[in-house]
Amino acid sequence: MISLHFAKGTHLAAPTHAFPYVDGMSAFVLLSGLVLGLVYRRWIERVSLRHAYWRLSKRLATLYVCQLTIALCALVAALAGHRWLTLLLPVDGWGHGLELAVTMRYIPSGGNILLLYMVLLSSAYLLFPILMRGWWAAILAASLVLYAVSLMWSPDWFYLTAHTAGHRIQNWAAWQIMFIPAVVVGWKWRDWRVPELIDRRLAAIVAVAVGVALAFHYGIDTGPWVAFEPALADKLDFRPARAVGAWLAVPAVYGVFRLLLRWWHKDWLRPLVMTGTRSLDSYVLQALALVVIPIHVAHRPWDLLTSAAVVLVVFGICWAWAELREAYRIDKLHRLPGMLMHDIRSRAQTPGGRGEPSPEPDRTVQVA
């Protein structure tokens, strides 16, 4: 995602976009559904459905705050004379802009995934009770039917919109084919022994994925079917080439990395592991950087060297933030102010109030 947003069209972005029509957004939506099904089944089984609903509601609130932060950053940039960065229409002052931001209609370029994620995540309120009854096959069937309908007929309410010239930004009824089946797979992760299945079939999965990638490239991207590319690979309506490609590429990459981690020391991949564990944070940081960096650091257009430097800097910021949260055990961001206040009070209560360490406590065990 970072390489595409900051170095699109360069050789730097080519390795991470070698599979035609598969990008970070597709993987983000699929993996979000997968993790949702896997994690929330455990909470439902160990605690209750009510507890899962409570956590789901808090997650939606967090996503809203993150999306609002991105929108407000874009609004400040637009009103400061940098609207070209956001690809959004003009607003009539702060009041109009805030109204659009709060209602999730002021969505800058590169910052639209969270709104789609919020819509798809809301479906979990309905999915969980059905999955608890074991009706996963019905969910898959309904998802496939809805996707087929979206390919043939998509009314206006199928689309998420933004304050842009072409106001449609995503067809949620089509994009759900990445999320809802992934929720089912995550829910059945242990029952179906998915990791072991991928390990056993990894060679075949990779071979099929590579074959399909070559077919897409030489058949649609640059080949005789290029005239049919909108019908086969459009991103707005998430056409079949994108759905098939993502559902092949993600398991192939997952299986390959499982294999590599058996041979390599895990710390060799720590930057990817850490930024992956904080994927939401990383997404928000890169979305903000899309607006901030061209204004205050390096004006576009960029040459290859500048693009490479920006990609590394943005990725480094995401990695550093993930390491900071790990080091200080900041599991939830809303707890950060409280942790800071506790740290300040602890330092103030030390001898002299200067933060000196307290005397070593008496470790003698006294038996009553």
C-alpha cells in the first residue's frame, strides 16, 4: 500500500504489485475478515455473544475516529490551499467541510478503505448468530449471490460515495466477496485446519496463482482482452479478475511466508511483522503522510530517488510507531493518556520529586 501510494508507476512499486489487479486494499479487506472470524469466535466461545458485540462496537468507534482524523487532515490541507492533494471538490468553509467530514463524505484519495471496512464490519452483527448455528454454507451462498447481482446490476445504494467529481468510490456489495467469505474461513480456521491445508497444497497453490497471474497479464493487462478490462478487472466494482486474483495471491503469500519463517530467524522479518500487527495504525499514518509530506517535506512530482526515500521514511515511521507501542505495552491507544498521567504521578512521588528511583524494597518474607 505504501509503495503504491508514494511510488506508483516506478520500479519500486513493481515487486509488491507483480500480481495483476491485486493490491494492498484487496489484501487488507480479506485479512480483516479473516482475523475477525478467527478472533471473535474465541471471544464468543469463551465469554459471550454480548461481549463480542461490545468489542465490535468499540472497534467500529475506533475506525470512525481514525477515518475522521484522516478527513480532518485533508480538510485542513484543502482550506490551506492544497486541495489538489485530496482530489476532492471545494468546500464552502469550515462548517461545510466539518459536516462532510463528520458524515464520512469527505474522503481523500488513499484514505477510503476504512469507510468500506466499517460498512463490511457492521455485517458481523448479523453474521455471528448465523455462524453460531453452523450455517456457514448459507452465508457463503448468500455472499456469492450478492456478488453476482452486483456484477449484473448495482443500484446507487450499493456504492459508497465521497465529495468528488466522480462521487462513487466503492461498490460494497461487490467488495464483500473479499470480506464475508474470509469471516467464514476465519471462523472455521481450526475446524478446517487451514494452515496445515495450505502447507500441504502450497506447491499447487503457488503454481495456480502464478499461472493465473500470467494469464491476467498477457490476456487482460497487455493482451487481446484489454478491451474487456473494465468488465473483468475494474476496481470500483471489484470485478472477477480482482476477486480471483486476491483469493489466490493471499493464500500463496501466506504459505510462502510460513515456509520461510521455519528457516529464517523471525527477527529478519520483524519490520513486516511489527507493522502488520499494527496495520490500522500503519494505514492511518500513511494516509496522513499522503497529505502532509507533499506539503511540508517534498513537493510533487517526485523523481525515482525521492519516491524511494519517501517510501522508506513512511514505512520507517510505521515500524517505529509499532515498536514504540510494543516497548511501552500500549495495547489500546485510548489508554495512552492515562498511562502518561500514571507515569508522571509515579515520578512525582519518588523521593525529592525528581524521579530518583525508590529505595530497594525489603524482600524478607514475613510469616504471620
